[in-house]
Amino acid sequence: MAVRWWRVQAERGDTGRWWLWKKKKISVARWWPTVAGQCKEGYGCWWCSRQVVTMETEGGSAGCGGYGGVGRWLPRRVETKEVRRSRCRGYYEILIAFTSFILLSFFGTTNGLVRNWPFVGMLPSLLLNIGQIHEKCADVLGKSGGTFLLKGPCFANMDMLGTVDPANIHYIMSSNFSNFPKGPRFLRIFDFLGDGIFNSDADSWRNQRKLTRLLITHQRFHQFLVNTSQDKVEKGLVPLLDHVSKLGLVVDLQDLFQRLTFDTTCMLVTGYDPGCLSVELPDVPFSKAMDAAEEAVFSRHVVPVSIWKLQKWLGIGQEKRLSKACETLDQIIAKFISTKKHELSVGNEPMKEEEGVDLLTSYLSDDEVMDGLKCDYKFLRDTILSFMIAGRDTTSSALTWFLWLVSTHPIVEAKIREELKTTIPKKAANKRRVFSVEEVSRLVYLHSALCESLRLYPPVPFQHKEPCQPDILPSGHRVDSKMKIMFSLYAMGRMNFIWGDDCSEFKPERWISEGGTIKHEPSYKFLAFNAGPRTCLGKEVAFTQMKAVAAAIIHNYDVRVVEGHHVSPNVSIILYMKHGLKVKVTRRWS
Ligand code: HEM
């Protein structure tokens, strides 16, 4: 500092004061003000530049004794009241900030994993790590033995018990299911789904589940699924991939899969093909509105209820986006319902047993199926939206991660190709082919590779529950009715105490038994499709679609990720890739 000051003074030709200070003739305070900053007069002055004050010096200069004026050697500051008050305020602010820092550091405790602050709990750490929330959960849960209590702010009722312990999951999802409904908090967060199956508990859920199971397992729905899946691959996916491969274009596979599953799900649920998967890649407002709604719902998980409710009331931020998205979704669904009702009323849509039939037609035309349930507009709206979310997002996310893993694991890719060849007559082995659903349904290695991908990248990365009554989990943790219990499915796939030391590796072989059949893993260990009475009702639908798509791509094309493309998970209720999956596709056969 002294050297710097010396240089400044030397430039001004004024080194006398430093010399006097050195000789202990004046105190440091006398020369300090000239060291830094600028005074009103334009000279170096710490005080004036900070506080813009009027200072008078003994010599009557309007400066401060910095450089000009008689009193520059002995600056006696004469401060006005206002000046003094503002200086005091500055001190107080610094003091409060400093004291808070010391107090928080002192009282904030850490267990070596997450710091727990007074009043705000672990929320700051949660928000700080939100961008890498999946990895952070895996890290914390791994180090804490599988269960971790995340303390929320003391005023926000946000305490959350995170667990990946299979014993806890079995207890919550199956053996003590009745004490762990989704709970009012879940229903509030997902309110845009209305009273659909995802967003209901107790009798409402039970009735809807019974009805949905009946429809999904019905032969005519299965037939519709088979026809739709094969048709979309043959007339939508293959021509599009041929097109991009011919032109050597880079394509975002995630976007293609979202389009594909949006089309197929829309057809399965409403019977209409929106035609998103075409060479023109049209804009799809419905699809965009679903993305916006999902993002907003995720932010509700991490922001205190009072804050997002205030945002909703004020119509700002994510809540504004959510309400706009809901408007779009409602308008489009209303159109689906009215068109279908009209078609059925004029007899344009006869029941085609051999071709199969969509869910909306079944709801509207089959009183036996409805079994006394009220099939009003709200029921249909909530059901359609729930199915669209269930079918579009989960399956497209699963396909994206799967194709990425396969394209980056050449040995797995080769094994899948070998297995596919076994279903083709020898003469046609090296030719373009679209496989039938029956051909791919029994392939063990393909099935194992899909399960392995779902283990590492579960499309629904989190699940939560709320106990009705206080309870003690098998891990010994107490839970009460104010506490949220969160499962991180992403972390579960990365726990060595569940999957062994090679848990982070993509190894389809772990799903194959010694006898060469698919090895069954209990659902409380492999939770991708949920467990217990609320197990996913669309698991078979999803596998049928995924196998048809995966077989067509892997057999007919080489897929290579564009160099430098960064793959990482997003932060939302569905595990997508943050930047999509940019690839180049080349045809294997002419
Ligand atoms: C890879 C694809 C899929 C995955 C990973 C998946 C996963 C899940 C998960 C984790 C749940 C539980 C959600 C919760 O309770 O909050 C669930 C429930 C459900 N899924 Fe799927 N799903 C997939 C595909 C599908 C498809 C294609 C359909 C239907 C066409 C479907 C229909 C349902 C239904 C109706 C439920 C509600 C079950 C209930 O609450 O009783 N899913 N699914």
C-alpha cells in the first residue's frame, strides 16, 4: 500500500506527507484519505468518494485536505448531521452483514453433506445445487446410507425425507400403502392435471384405475396399439430418417421421439393423428404447452408454497407460463372431445373390432366400460391430459437415453443387431426392414438393454408420498404427516448397495439369468414403473412402442452423436436431455 501511495504521490510531486509519516511526525489517518478514491475536487480522497460529503478543512478549502488547500496537511473534517447519519448507516449495514455471516456460519451445521442454516434450513444448498439436482441426490443419498432428512425453512413446512432404501420403498409402496397416499401437497402441485388418475387418491383413484386397466388390457385396445405403433414407424419415422440421412442433416433425436410418441399417444387416446412426425417438423402448440406446464410444476417442488401461490395470484413467472399452457391444453382437448362426440353421433366412427379402438371412443360409447362412472367433460379432459403426459413424455425420454447409450456402446449395439437378425429369414438379413410387434416382443437382449437404460435414466426421476399417520420406516427413520417422502429413482440406479460396484455402467447382461431368460428384479429395487398398487398401467404399451422404434433404428441406421454435443439431464419432472440429442444418421442398407 505504501509503495502504491508513494507512486501516486511521486506522480503528483508530493511525497512530503509520506515522509513525515515515516518519520512518525503525523498519524496514518492524516495521509490515508489521499490514498484511494477521488474527492469532490477531483483529488484522491477515501471519504468523499464513498459518501459524497461536503467537507471543510481548516484552511477553508472546499476540498478535504486531499491535495489542494492550505489545510491539506492537517485535515480536520467538519461533518454535517446528514453526513454523519449516512456514515453510521453504512457502518450498521456492514456490521449486520458481518454479524449475520458469523452467526450463520456458527449456527449452521453440516453433516459433511449439506449445510443446515438457521431459519432457512437446507433450502439454500438445494437451490444452489438445483442445476445438478440428480447427481447431488445420488451423492448425498449414497454417502448417507440411502436415507437423508432434508430440512426446509422453519416457516415453510418443507422438511423432506429422501430415500432410496428398497426396504423403505417396499414398505411405503406396498406393505403399508394405505398410510402413504400421494397426499394433498402432491395434488396441489399437480393441480393442472385436475382429478385424473395421477392426481387422485382413495376411491376416485381406485375407480379410475379399475376402468383404465379394463380398457388398456382389452384386446381391441391392444390391436389398436400394435397397428398404431407399426404404422408410425413405417410411415413416419423411417421416411424422416431416410430424409435426414440422404441430406446428411444433424437431427435432434429427442425432438423426433417426442413427436413420435405425441402422435402415437394422441392416436391411442383420442384416435386422431396430429402428424407431428413429418419431414416439415411442424410446430405443435399442444406439445409446447405440455413442456411449459411440466417445467412450472417442477419449480413448485422447490419453491415454498406461499411463494408460488403468490406468483400465481400475481400472474407472474412460471405460474404465468403454467396458466397460459393450461389454456392451450384445455382448448385443444375440448376440440378433440367435441369432434369425437360429433363423429360418434353421426355414426362416422363405427366400432372396428379388428382394427382396434382408441380410449376416448371407448369412454364415450361403452356404458358397460364406464360402469356407472360419470363421463362428463371434466372427467374426459383430466383423463386425456393424464394419458398424454403418461404416454408421450415417459416413452420418448426412455427412447432418447436408450439410443444414446446404445450408440455410445458399440458392443451392446452389435449384440442387439445380432439378436434382431435371428428374427429375419437369412436371405433378408442384410436388407432394410421394419419389424412387426410380434417379432420383437420376445427378444431377451433388447428387453434387457431397455431395462438397463431405464435403470440408469428413469423417465420419472422423482416420486413423492406423504404419510397420513406418523410412522417408523424400516430404516428406523420417523416420519410424520407434515413430512414429504421423496424417492430419487435416478439415484437408486447409482447405488452400489443396490446394484453392485458396477452400478454406474451400462450392462444389459445384468438383466439376463443364467438360463438366458429375463431376470426379474423386484419393483422396489427397479422403480422406473413404480411399485405396488400404483404400478404403471402402461408398461406393456411402453415396451411395445420402444421395441418397435428401437429395432427399426438400430437395424436400419448408424446413429452417431455429433462431436462436442454435451449430454446431461435436465431439471424437470421428466428426465429429458437438457440440450436434446443431436445426431447424424446414416442408412446401413441401400
Ligand atoms: C417408459 C415408459 C413409462 C414409464 C417409465 C412409466 C412410469 C410410470 C410411473 C413412475 C408411474 C407412477 C406415477 C405416479 O404415481 O406419480 C406411472 C403411472 C402410470 N402410468 Fe406409466 N410409464 C410409462 C409409460 C406409460 C404409458 C405408455 C402409459 C399409457 C398409455 C402409462 C400409463 C400410466 C398410468 C395410467 C399410470 C397411473 C397408475 C396409477 O396411479 O394407478 N404409462 N407410470
